[in-house]
Amino acid sequence: MNNVGQVDRWLRITLGIVLIVAAATNVLGLWAYIGIIPLATGLIRWCPVYSLLGIQTTPKTNTSET
């Protein structure tokens, strides 16, 4: 089940790519390869920390019909 919404997803992907590029070009240290985590969670649209905390940035769907 997805728990990462569209805006959250693109922010994660962008941040991940920026950090990885900064690490690869020695602008930042090796620690910047941590950008793999937001990149991966943005690509798969699921964040394990969000699941633990019960956070969901995806729009809620109304399944009840009245």
C-alpha cells in the first residue's frame, strides 16, 4: 500500500538525486549517499517510517457510498 503522496514523492526523488550527485562529485562527503533512501522511498511510494508512525500523504479515498 502506498503511503507517499505525489508532492512528497517528487521532493524525495529530487532530494535523493541531489544528494547522490553531490556525493559522487565530492561536493559533499560520502555521507550524502544517504540520498539513496529518499530516492528509493520516492520511487516505490512507500516509506517504512511513515508506516510505523501511521502517516500517509496520499489522498484519502472515500469508499463509502451513500
